[in-house]
Amino acid sequence: MLANELNQAKLHNPFDFLGLQINQDSKHSLIRAWIPHAIKVEVIDFKTNQSVGELTQIDALGLFEANFDDLDDNFTYYFKVSNAEHTYEVTDPYQFQEQAFHAVHYVGTKPENIYQQLGAQLIELDTAQGKISATRFAVFAPNASSVSVIGDFNHWDGRYHIMQKTQCGHWVLVIPNVNAGTRYKYEIKDPTGNSLPHKSDPVGFYADQYPSHASIVFDHSQYQWNDSEWLESQAKVNRYKSPMAIYELHAGSWKPHYNEKGPQALSYHQLADELIAYVKDMGYTHIELMPISEHPYDGSWGYQPVGLFAPTSRFGSPDDFKYFVDQCHQNGVGVILDWVPAHFPEDGHGLARFDGTYVYEYEDPKRGWHPDWNSCIYDFGKDSVRQFLVASALIWLDKFHIDALRVDAVASMLYWDYSRDEGEWVPNIDGGNENYEAVSLLRWFNKEVYGKYPHAFTIAEESTAFPKVSRPVFEGGLGFGFKWNMGWMHDSLHFISKDPAYRKYHHNEITFSMVYAYNENFVLPISHDEVVHGKGSLLRKMPGDEWQAAANQRAYAGFMYAHPGKKLNFMGNDIGQSAEWNHAGSVDWYLLEYEKHKGIQNLYRKLNQLYTEYPALYEKDHEAGGFEWVEHQDSGQSILSFIRKAESSEQKVYVVSNFTPVPHEGYRIGVKDKGTYKLLLSTDEQIYWGSDFLSNTHFEAQDIAWQGQEKSIMIDLPPLATVYIVYE
């Protein structure tokens, strides 16, 4: 009976039968071993390196045992095994029960114990001969009938390393002499004993690519960081009063190199060499990576992850990714990572119905299935899932020193009826559509991040009017540091895409954002979502001939950088990418051979420079006192003007945007102070491929009241342009 259960890998308690079984009532002890295909098994004492006896084969399938006298709990041993082909040595994993159970003693007390205890943890075992290396495996599969570790070390045969089930639903086993770099998976049988597809480790730190999708044992202790100075400085930064210009990119299609096999994505080391240099040259403060959590399908862009604890091995090892982050920090560039806790794909090797039941996802498809993305939704009410998700966030801050997490698809988490029709969702306990469990999880996540990592911050991609997304939890908020301003993005892009002749009918779309600009701590995003799936590139959204389209984008970029809120641009925007983004392609860097695109790039470089150099453009991004309209009702001419004000000085930057191709000579602007005003920027300058209509660089205030101000200046306002003028 026992041999049959072992041969079918259907045992849930191997420690009760295998290994050293001490009889407390006598001096006799039993050693029992399960080694399929063996014909002879000898027990070797680690202390003396001598044989203490041979086990007797009691079943032809591979079960051996023998009684021994005077063995105690401290006796450690290995087997000398002979089969039909050769003789080899193997240390019995079933003598290390205490070390195996160590994994589950701390799980549940704090979320980081998930990645500190579960998965494949490299440890050392004490033997009479000294310490030997081993890997402790632990996986949560509460409803499985049996679980085995399979891998390179046992020919992917589930009969060799059957795991022990614990009371809390984890399965554990220590396997000696399994080291970093070893591939493995879990062979799981469902509650009725049926075999499931082999599963990757939910808490795996490193993964093989298609077709195996195997997890790989990894040692997180080897990398030596050199960014302590950065982390210490960032912990002291007031992010709300500091500039934040974010360059969002997809690592695989940023700048692939080409060879006979086609486009080859840059490695993490190559990205460190080439991307950081570009970002520094352009003046961005942060890089935002679309998800690099391990994911099986390139076409998901990383938003269908199966490995929330592992950077994708497409571009290198976890240590290679650490090197990339380390180099960013040493060069003064922050790293933001997209994190996806909303849903996960159904791939057989992943989390879906992990042990044959709904371990990670809601069981009811009206709650557990996402119609937009054909994916599973995490059960945000289960403590095991909540611990898992929060741990998956913290590991990026802990092991990889990430500066911020941008949380994807928050709106889909907050509402039961998100993208669902009547009858396709289940209301909450109060009959409403708010998912209280997700709200609770997000608040906990933010408290953990801000409580444990003072250098870090969080950003929500949230598209609804859910209140206080970027307000502290103690004020009743969700606790995020920032929120993407999807309303500004939608309205302003809709406005700028109109023919200038019709913009006067849509003037409120370019001004309406200031009605709610301080409800949240906003980031202004022109992200990947706006330049894909037939939406066209940012340049292609612009109306008019070639010159007008480029001028429209430049005027829009100038307006964006002056508008309250932190800035985010997707790769390609800043060179006037012509084609929309293709994840299998590349940014069209060859466009920089042309003056138009070089000019657009020059403008974005200048905008980043001015934005980070002039406190008026960022210090009061999230306070009403940092912005004042000068003229926002001139819809007939599609001209608007406003002031940005500094907190640390009297600095004021006056911003004027002309969204028509009509130039205005002698255009008067109301100003507050007497004295000289200096031109900081005109997006119409020749260096940006403009017409250079505005030639003056200094303007004297006149005692002529205008636009509600006591004084005024006159400029020649260029067509389709934004102008910055500073008073200091």
C-alpha cells in the first residue's frame, strides 16, 4: 500500500514513513527509503564516512528499510545507491523534517515572510561532517492531495521528492545539494488525485522561458549594491515639491539591436549602458518600466504576469536587473516599476486553479473572471492572497531597490461592476458596486510601502472619480502618493486632435482640468495606452500639414510641462514618433536624421531642463497657490495664459499657449510686477523646427492694466506655440 502511494506520488505525509524513524520506547530505530530503480542502498554515517548497514528491499517498486541500534536524533547520513547502471551518493531529504517545517513558522506574521520563507530558499544543513548546501522548498497548495518537487535533480520524476503537507496548507521539503541555477517545478495532484499541469513556483525568483517555464533556484545574497547614497538622499525628498519627469518605456522594444535573427532586445546590462545615457541627456528624472515581472506572452507587454517575484529572464538574471537599477541610482535616475495585482492569466503553469481549486482567484466567475483581459481576478478577501500580493510588491523595494510602484488597473479592482453589464456582477454586502476587499488591500499595501521603505512612493493608474486615491489612509484615502490624471489626458488629447478652426468649440476641454487639479496628487500621463491599438502616435493625433502637426505637438508639450502635475511621456513621444507603438518593433530612432524630429527631441530636452531648473514649474504642483489663470476664456482665438508660482522664491513663470496657426503681433499679457521679463522658451524656435516668429527675449512691464493684472507686457505670439516668460 505504502509503496503504491509512493510510486504514484500520492502521499501527503512522507515524513511519517520515510527517513530516520526514532522509536522512543526502545533503542531501535528504523531508516526507510523510497528510491525507485535502486537495487542496493547502503547507509553511510556523515561523521565517520563509514557504512552503518544496508537497507533491505521490501518492495520491488523501490521501498527499502532496516532497523538500527543506538541511533539518535543527531545522527545524519547519506545513501550509497546502486542501480542497474551505476552507483551514486544521495543525502536523504527525509531526515531534515525540522528544517523543512521552519519555512511555515513565520508565514502569515508579516507579508515579507512570503518571499523570505516560501519558494526555493537556499540554506545550509548541519551534518556530523559539517555544513552542506541545500534548498528548502515550500509552496501553498491547501487543497492538493499531494505535491512533489520535480526538476533537473530527479529527472522531473514526481516519485522522488514528495513533499509534506502542513496544517496551514503549505507543502515543504528540504533537498540537499540542490544549488542556485537548478530548474524545478511542482507536480500537484488535485483533491481527488488527478494530475495537474506542472506548476511554476508562485514565489519563484527566477524563471526559464518558453517552452519549459520552469522556476530556477536563485541566490539573492550575492549582489553587492552601491546605491546607499541614493537611497539615503531619496528618503529625505519631498516628492510633491520636487520635479518628476518620467520616461515610460517597454524594455523589449525600446532599442533592440538587429542581427540575422531579427530584432534582439537589449539585456539589462545593455539597457544600463544605453538607456541611462539617453535619459540623462534628455533630462528625465525617472524611468518607468512597463511590467518586467515574469510573463509568458510577449504580446501582453507584461500585464499578464505569472511570476510576481521575478524580473523576466528575457533580458538577463535577477542580478542583471539589480545591476540596471544600481546603475540608474548611481547616475541619479529613479526607477518606477509597473506592478499588476489586479489579475493574472490562465496559463497552465501559473496560478489559475493552482491545486485544482481556486487558491488565488475568486471562485464565482462574476467576481473571478475579467471580461476585458480574459484573465483571473485575485480574491482580495483571502488572507493568503493578500499576504502574497503585498509581499510581491515589497520584494521589488527590498531585493531590487525600486523607487516606486505604479499600480496597474486600480479602477478594475475597486468596482465589482467594472466593465460588466447588469447581471454580470455581484454587489457588495451593502448592495453597492465597491469592492471593500480591494480597497482594504490597497490601503494595506500603501501603509506597508510607506512604513518600511522611506525612499519609495506609489502611483495609481485609476480612471474614475473614486475619492482620495492619493490621500493618506489616516484621512480615509487609499494611501497612494500620486494618481494618473486620466481626465486631463483624455480631454487635452481630444482638444489638440481637433482642427484649430474647431478648437474654439472645445475650449473648456483644455481648461477644465483646473477645476479638479488639486483633488489628487496628479501625474500627467501620455502613456503607451495612448499610442497603440489604432490610436496612432502622439504626432499622428495632430491635425494639419506636416509643419502644423509638428507645431501642434510642440505647443501641446509646452502646455503639458507648464500644467500642474508631474510629467510622464512614453518612449517615442519625445522624438515625434510617426508610427504607433509596436511591442515587437522599436522606437524609430532613424527619424532623428530629419530636422523635424530632431527639433521635437530638442524641445523635450529643453522642457525637461526648464522643468527641473525652475521651481515655479514644480514646487506647488499640488497646491492651488501655485497656479493662477491670466486668461482662460479667449475661446475665439484658442489662446490661454496662466502663471506658475514658486514657493521658495518670488519666481513666476508666465505661460501663453496659442492653439491656432494665426500669429499675433503685439499680443498683450497681463503681469503682476514691474520690471523686466525674460523669455525662457518658445516652442516655435527654429531649433525646434519652428518659424522663429518671436524674436525678442526681454520684455518691459508697462503700467497698463490688462486681463485683471495691474501691468502688462507685449509679445509677438507665434502660431501653434507655447511660450514661457519668467519674472524673477
